[in-house]
Amino acid sequence: MRSVETEYGEWTALSNLDVRAHIEANFTCVEDWQNNFSMIKQKRIELKKLNDSRKIDCINVNIVPFKDGVEDLLKKMSDALVETL
């Protein structure tokens, strides 16, 4: 079983990325846009599948605020993609 930090830390990687600068530097063709829109859609599906709570030892942790934060990150990335088209 993966550690909580590893499992949920992967979801927050986008928070450390300057999305607009990344897009301008790395998106060179239509496929780049298509692949990233598809990735965002897939990540949203995966996010909805995460349980709303996680039991760690004898403590039940509410994951909903975390999921809301990740959804905000995905929305910001999607908005940045649209704005730079």
C-alpha cells in the first residue's frame, strides 16, 4: 500500500507548475492541446473515484476538501489551455 503522502502528493504536482509558461514553451501542435485536454478529463474521472474519506490507523480523514482543491487546480489548467489557444 502506498503512503498517503505519495498517493495524494501526485495530485498536487500541478500546483508547482507555471501552467501558462509551460504551455507556451512546450505546446507546438494540435496534438499537444488534444492530449492535455484528454488528460484533464481523465484526471477528473479518476478524482471522482477517490474515496471521500481515508482511514489512517484509527483516524478517519475527510478527503473532500483535498478533492475540491485538486478540482480547482484542474480547472485552472483547463482555463489556461483555453486562454492560450
